[in-house]
Amino acid sequence: MVKESQKIVAVDQDIPVIDMSLERSRVSMQIVKACETSFWFDSWSSLGCIIEKLGERGYIDLGIPKTATVGEVMAMQRRRHHRTGLLNQIEEEITKQRMCNIAGERDIALWKGEKDSYRNKFVTSETWRQIRNAKPEMEGYKGVWFSHSTPKYSFITWLVSKNRMATGDRMVLWNQHVNTSCSLCDEPMETRDHLFFVCTYSRKVWEDIAKPILQHRFSLDWKDILNYVCERDSDKTRNFIIKHVFQNTIHSVWGERNARRHGEQPSPVGKLVKMIDKNMRNKLSTIRCGGRLTYEDGLQFWFASRQNLI
């Protein structure tokens, strides 16, 4: 509870606190005594930061020094009338604060939250949402970033989902004479949607890995697959395995595509499938060995989905 005799200092946090060269109204402050609250650079009234309203000309217009504190201004014997309405509003605020000010009381610093509300509790998430430029939510982000994901798989999947990979249809925009065909199946135009997973090679890899898990929800269409892996599943183990297998397959197919494009010996479908299978087993074993109970039935689920293919 805030006592009526206490004066409230609202702290504006519109600018990240890491820039310490900014004026004090833009930087976080602790609860301080009234004599330490800056008249010009702290938001001590409903008008906000006075220096932002008046600029440096305000020192002359109000006759208040730049270094003055709120306590010093309250102690001044002053009552001025100005031609400018804003200056008169500031004089009114000074009068109001002087009437309710009690010497020796401590100010209470409040943090500016969402919807211009003020509270005495600092919330990092609210501060972040205020200082950043909000962008539209990324489509399919839940299928890219999740707990226990493998960073290199997530990064490649993120690039693919944004269609930022150097596929044939994108490279031709940089060089008209580049080879745009698919390195895996010789399709004349390699695109993201073709490579994942319409291509005859990547299709076989995806079918062998994902069909036993997805069953009737199995698809070769990129958007359908991305939408599915982003859906919430009551079975958290199954949901994690689908997401990780999806990313592992993308990473492996892209690696094989690059290897062939640079003249390396092609790998058969079976080799890629075995590699993905081994990576999945290693991942689940690592989570279990780490002492986490999350996905503790993951290995059983994975082996059950693979037993008909062994």
C-alpha cells in the first residue's frame, strides 16, 4: 500500500536501460529520497519527463536550474504566470506536489508497464515488449523452436521455413546461368517445396522415417507438414519425436543435396534413414541420461514405430 503522504515517482522505461548515456527518465532508478529526484529528468508528475516537454529552453523559461531536484523546487518561494499553457500546467503540478509533500518521506519508484499502467514490480517481459518493434508472429515457429531441440537442426529448419535457402529457384535470381536442377532427382527447377518432400529421393527418406509415426496424417506437402508439427498434441513424447525427426530429416536431406552438388559420392536412401534413426535414438538417450523425466518413454515409442521396418 502507498501512504497518502508518500509521493509517487513514475519511472518511464521506454528505452533499454543498457544505454547509460540517456537521460535518467529513460533509465531504471531505485527508490530514492525526494531530495534526489531530478526535477527535469525523472517522471515525478502526470506530465512525464519535463525536459522532453520543454527542451533545454525550459531552464530559462521556468527559471529552474538543470541540476535542481524536486525537493529543491518545492522549497522555492515561487508562483509564476506564463504566456504558454504548458508552462502554466507545470506550475500547477509544482503547486500540487508542494501541497502534498512531507519533508523526509521517501518517494516510491513505479515501473511503467503495459497499457501505460504503473507498478512497483519490474517485469522483464513487459519491458521487452515495450522497447522492441513488434513484428508479425512467425508462421510455424512452434515447429522450429522447442525444448530439447538440436540448435543446428532448428536453425536450418528456420531458414527453410522462411524460404531463405540457396535452392535453384533462388540462385537463378543471382546468376541466370546457374544450374537450377535438383541434385537428388534431376528435376529442372529445384524449389523449397520440391526438395521437402516432393523430390523422389527426399520423399523416400521422409516416408521411411515419418509414415510409421504420422500414419493417416502423413503428407508430402510442406505447408501441411509444418502445420501439423506446430499443432498441440496431448502426447508430449510423440509431439517431440515428430518435431525432432522433421528437423533432422530436413538437415540430412539438405546436407546430402549439398554433398552431391559439390561432387561427392551420392548416399543411398537407406544410409540417410539409418543416420536419422541413430540420431533420434541418441537424442532420446541423452535426455534420459541427463536425469530428466521428460520423454522417458521416448525410446520405447521410437523402437515401436521402427520395429516393422527392421
